[in-house]
Amino acid sequence: MKTRRHALGQHFLRDERLLARIARTIDPRPEDAVIEIGPGKGALTRAVAALAGRVVAVEKDRILAEALSADKPDNVEVIEGDALDVSFERLIIEIAGAVPPVKLIGNLPYAISGPFLARVWEERRFFSRAAFLIQKEVAERIAAGPGSKDFAPLSIMLQIFFEVKILFKVAAGSFVPPPKVESAVISLIRRETPLVSLPDEAGFRKFLAGAFSQRRKTLLNNLGAMGIPAEKSRAALASLGLIATIRSEQVGIPAWAALASDLQ
């Protein structure tokens, strides 16, 4: 029978050298406040706390949160809560006593990695950089470029505002219990200037969702399914030097911004 922590998709790291390496990916300094997602038993928490000024660790599992609270470094505050709906503003200003942006790190449960990364995009103003241990397939999707089968709306949205890079892979044997999937550490460093300007971010996100809705079809077909007249779509594609049979994953980020502006 699965334990509750196993049911939550939690796999705990046990390699201290690896934990220290992950902690260093966000370059934590004594003046920094760090938000950690999913601290579990606190192994990564302690590695980060040894380098940063203040750590606020958000743990959904009540038993784990209570255990970590009872045995934590002095510069760590443990908050029991769901990473998908906790208030980053409250964590940073009221709990950490810091001024955003701060740094973000976590061993993300596989089940929430996509939704949580979308939330990081939405609330990026709170973070200067982040690093996450996530499923390798998710990391590859986020870091993918045009022409890759993994290139997707989340790739585009994050890459517009962050420099995204897969830093290294993590073997399943580094975890207890070992997961059935491969893992990787991914870095997100917020850009000083976004790759493109998005006057209507919510509209752009909705436009991307429609344009990628049926990946086996051409972009032109997907735009048609969104109610955009074929003639208008053909003209927009042609103005960017894109062929009518192009697929969504083949279109670069600047072209996506231009298409959304022309066709929304």
C-alpha cells in the first residue's frame, strides 16, 4: 500500500554532494531570501540555508512540515501549504521579511510541475532566478526550441521572460524511493528585457493554447479551428515568411508574438 508521501509523488534525495550542487544553482548569498517548494525531510533546505540569509520552505504534507519545523536551522521558516495557491507576496514580505524579487528552488512533485511552472510565469515579478529538480521530460519541454517536438506553449511563455537551461540530469538511484522516471535540474534566470513585447499576456496565452491544440495538424488548421478566417491566417503567415503547411512547433518566439498581434 502506498504511503501518503508516496501518493503525493515525493521522492527524497539522499546524496549530500548532489544536494549542495543543486543549492548552488541559484547562487544563494547571505543577503538573499529563498523560497523552497516541497522541502520534504529538509535535505535541500539545509543545503540552501547554509548559504542563504533566509529560507521559507513550503510543504503540503502536514507530517513532514511538522517534523521539519521541529528540527530546522534557525534561518528557516516552514509553512504548511499548497505551492499552487500559497501567496508568494505573503511568503516574501511577511514571512521572510524581504523585498522581491527573491530566489526560488524546489524538488517539485511530478504531478504539479507543469501547473506550478505556469504559476511562476504568471508571478515572475517575485523572482530573480529559480532552479527546480523535475521530471526530465518536463525539463526538456521547457527548454525546447522551435523545431523540437517538445516545443510547446509553456516553453514559449517561460523563454520570453527567463533564460532557461537544463543544468544536469539526476539518476533515479539518488532518490528514496527511486522514481520510475528520469529527473533533471533546470535553471530559470529572469531576463532584464523580455524577448518580445506582450501587450496582452492573457490573450497571448489563450492564443498559444488554441494554436497548439491539435499538434498533428498544421498551424493553419488550428487557427481555423479558433475561428480565424483562412485567408487572414495565410496572409499573416506569408508576411512572416512562413509556409502555409508549417506546424506550431516549428514557429519561433518572435513570430508567435507577431501572429498573436495580427490574428487575436
